Amino acid sequence: MALQSPPPAIPFEWTRANTQHFIELLKEHPSVWNIKSKQYKMRNVRSASLETIKSDLSNFANCTLRVEDITKKLHTLKTQFNREMSAIKASQKSGAGTDDIYTPKLWCFDELRFLADGEPRPSMSNLDEGETTTAQIDVVATLPSQEDAVESPDISLPPTPSLTSACSVATSRTPSPLPSSSSGGTSKKRKQIDEIDNMMALAINKLLSLPSPNNREPLLDISKFVDTELKNMSEMQRKLAKKLICDVLHMGDMGDLTREHSVVRVAGSDTFMA
């Protein structure tokens, strides 16, 4: 008697119903998508969650499903959600009215909002790409080389009389005048420079508020030195320097700085690494 082969497996299709059920399963298993979760870093937990989702969804759709299908669909949903979020933020940044804010076209956008909880928050908003040519700064620990290492000059300035005077240096600076081209473009550039100046003032005040075992005079000297050096730079160089300084201050505030950190230029590009 000839043996009969089993019926072929029914291929899985990502219908709207299957996708909706998959989204509900993702909410129950944050270890699969939430990189902030401790369980996300535990490979055995994440693998077990993927198997559970695969089994549940296979039974729900009465189809054969692989773990690879789960991970690919998750990547697709995250990409689509992030693209819609970027479009919303871009329309808000452009100053559009409430009625002109971008409306997501992805049918499951609202159901995917929980994915935003698993995205890392940026340390600082990047400068407008239209105003500067610098690439995004990636913070990495690297040993300084002989060619790329930047040596910090010894700072020896007379102590400033008071903390108030040092703060006034940082907060009372006026933006450099810009050449007049069009009223809209000039206003946008002036607003950006004002925002950078305010950011720099906050950074210097943050330096001044750091605790010191002895006194705060050395910090006042550093703030005055930085302010003097920035005044001697061109407008573009001053903007780039402020961006780097603020990134380093944020790393220090988060406790991420080490003795091996330095600011170097990546060979063959305009990218800096701290």
C-alpha cells in the first residue's frame, strides 16, 4: 500500500487581520522590539518570545510560519512607522498650521505607537542639514593617534571676580549680523543662531554648576577661555564648535566620558567622532 504524502503547507499571507493580530502579540512581548528592555538583551528570552508569537500566529491563521517571517514583518512595520513619524515631525518643524500637519497614511499607525517607547532618544537635536555640512556625530570610545589626536592647551587665565560676571559673558552675547538675502532666509538663520547661543549659554552654566573639591575659579577660567575662543572664530566654525562642546557636556552629564575619549576627524570625510 503506497504511503500518501502529507498535504502541502498553506503559505502564510500578511492580511490585515493577521497583521492586526501580530501587532497585539508584539504588545505582549516587548522583549522582541523594545531595545530599552532588559529582556531584549537576553537572547534566550527574546528567542522564546519569537517562538511563542510564531506558534500563536500560525494557529490563528492556520498557516505555516517561520521565525524569519516574524522578524522581517517586525522590521517592515518599524520602518513604516518611523517613516510616518519623520513626516509628521518635518511638517511640524516647517511651521505648518494645525490643518496642514501631515496625516499618517499607514492604516495601523495608531496601533503601532507603542513602538516609539522602544526607540532611543537622541542626545541632542542635530543642526539643520541645510545650514551645515557636518555629518551626524557618533560617540565612540577611541584612543587618540599621533596624527589625529587634539591636544588641549594649558589654560592659565586670571580668575574672574564672580560667578555672575562669568554667566553674563555667556548669556549676553549677541548673534553676528548676517548678509541680507531674503527676509525669510535671514530670519530663519538668525533664529537658528539665537537658539545655538542659548544652548551654549546653558552649556556654560552647566559647567559652572558642576561641584568642585576646592573652588569654582578654574571652571570660571574655562568658561571665559571658551567664550573668547568662540568670538575669534568665523560664524560657521563657531556653530560647529558649539555643537561639539554641547555633545561632550551631555556625555559628561550622563557619566559616559572616559580617559580614552577625544575629538578626531575620520579620514576621508567631514565626520568628527568624540
